[in-house]
Amino acid sequence: MRIPIFLITLSVLPAAAWAQADTRTASLAATCANCHGTDGRSVTSQVPALAGVPRQNIVSALKGFKDGTRPATVMHQLAKGYTDPQIEALAAYFAAQK
């Protein structure tokens, strides 16, 4: 009986890790809401919406802000605070929004 319980436990661990990572990403994405709206749904034409933008477009933009090759008002300072894995996670999160 110990082996099946062990296997069940192993099968649940990836789901638990995913849920924790998803919560972290959602929390990180919430910091973007002040300008880009909840879940990236901007309510103004002056700030672009992020919801539904292709992942690679967001990655490219954030990395451009981070390295200074893309002009910005405040995004160049904000993007410097993100690691590459965080940028990838944010991009995937916003791309998945409807």
C-alpha cells in the first residue's frame, strides 16, 4: 500500500507547485494594474492594454525597456526590477488573459 500512496503524492506535487507559481505570477501582475488595468485590461487609450497581447511581444517590449533600447517614460525603470523568468511569467500571464 505504501507505493500507491507515494505515487499519488508525487502526482499531486507538480499541481501544487504550479498553483503556487500561478499565485506568485498573479501577484506580480497585480503591480501592473495601476497603469495597465486589472489583468491588463487598460481603461484608457494612453496606456496600452496587455491582456491578450502575444507573449513574445510582451517579452520583447519588457526586455527593450529593461536594456534601454525601447523608449519609455517610466517603464524603463520598472522593467529593470524584473528578472528574465519574471518577464517570461508576466508575458505568459497577460497573453492568456481574454
